Amino acid sequence: MRRTHLIRHRKPPIAEVIRLDGSSLAFASHDTPHFKPFWHYHPELEFTFITSGSGTRFVGDSVENFVAGDLVFMGRNLPHSWVTPRPVKSLVIQFLPEFLGSSFLSVPEARRLHALFERARRGMKLEGRTQARVAELMFRMNGERHGSLTRVASLLLILEAIAASGEYRLLAVAPFEPSRARGAPRQVNAVLQRVYSNPVDVPSQSEMARSIGMSPQAFSRFFRKNVRLTYSGFVNEYRVSLASKALADGGQKIIDIAYACGFKNLSSFNLQFKRIRGKTPRDYRRAARQGLQQDS
């Protein structure tokens, strides 16, 4: 009989305390011999811009190589770590969503930030002209005085540029976590909990619709509106998310992981994993191992 349990992340993330030092945001320029492995999270949102160097980036269940120019925006409490044995230079901004006061997000001009901060909970790799614009503004911030209004203004320009852009790629696969879905409609929570509780034996769309008193057509529209994915797309992405974590841990055979995550056969697993992750499970595991070799 194949094992159907999943291995958890090899180490739980550590809560990091960010020191703002009397400012509404933290800005740092790092020039280090190498990034030490530090799997951590914090309530502050974060921009990390790699200005020089390369290595492996861990954001949620995403494991990717990075090079100079890599620019990522991460939401609150999203675990992350950058690992490299080589010299690395970076610029980092950290701030709370309400960094301009508790009523900041209530003003009409900030309405687009709600959706932006929600997307950032999966990690956003900025690309194209947006990446270039944000990089330019971060370089500008590096020359601005700590605690100055000009530095705050530059951060607002960064947020405005991203909120108005579609030039990004989401990094972490899982769009929901059980503890973070409390604001969703009751029916959505019921569906998510069914999938989370047993990803191997997931009801069909018609069965799930019937369980919450909807027709399949109404359920399809309702689920896509609230989750922004089709039901089957969500199930596949959640299963790939679980598989990504198990592959990074490295203890199980790939075929055992496929079955443990609910895939019926290895070819289906490979197809869905590469479609969502952009690489095969074997290549994904290799990248994760190369990064974690430094974690000792």
C-alpha cells in the first residue's frame, strides 16, 4: 500500500520582529558575503530587490532560482527565505498595510491597495516595465533620508505603479489557507474545508454543488467569482501546492507524493505540476535541494 501522508516543511518558519526605528517603514541596503538560510515570516509586507548576486528563493511553497534584478513583493506573514553561498547585494522595504495610519486604507485613493495586498499574500514577482519602475524608485529611496516624507512618497509611487499593473507573476500556488478564509462566504469555506480535509478524495463539481444546495452551473459561477479559479483549477493548484512542500522536504518518492496529493497517475501529476510550476517535479526537487544544502 502506498503511503498517503504528506511530510510537513522540514522546519517551521520563525517569526521575525522588524524594527522600524521611529519610521513608518523600514528600508535597508544589504551587502553580504552570502544569504544565510532564514525561513521566517512577519506581519510587515516586504519588497526584496536583488541588485547583485544569485541563489535560490523560497516564498511560501515556491522554490526558484534568482539572479540580479529579481524583485519580489510579499504580503504579511508569508514565509520566505533567500539562500546563496555567493556575495549578494539587495534593497529591502518593509512596512505594515496601515503604515500611514489606521484610516489610510479607508480613503478612496487607497481602494486599489486592498486587492494588491491580497495578491501579495501569494508573493508577486514583478516583471517588465513595472519591475524597472519599482527598481528605479527603490534606488531613489536608498539615497533618501531615513524618516523623510520623500521616502514615504517614493513607497506610495511604488504601490501605485504595481496596483495599476498586470506585469507580475504569483509565486505561491495555494490561493487560500483554512485559517485565512474566514472572511469568505460560508459556502466557500465549506468547499475549501472539504478539499483541505481530504485532497485525495475530492467530490466532483456536481457533488460539491449539491452539498451546498446549488446547481452545477450556479456553483461554477459562484466559485469562480469568489476564488478566481475554476473548481477543478483550484483543486489542482492546491494539490500541486501540497506536492511542492513534500518535494522540497525530499523524503518521499515522487510517485508516492503524486498519489498522496490526490493525482490518479504519475503522468497526470507531471502534466499538472509542470503547467502550474513551469518545471517538472524532478527539476523542482533538484532546485529545492540545491538551496537547502546551505541550511545546516
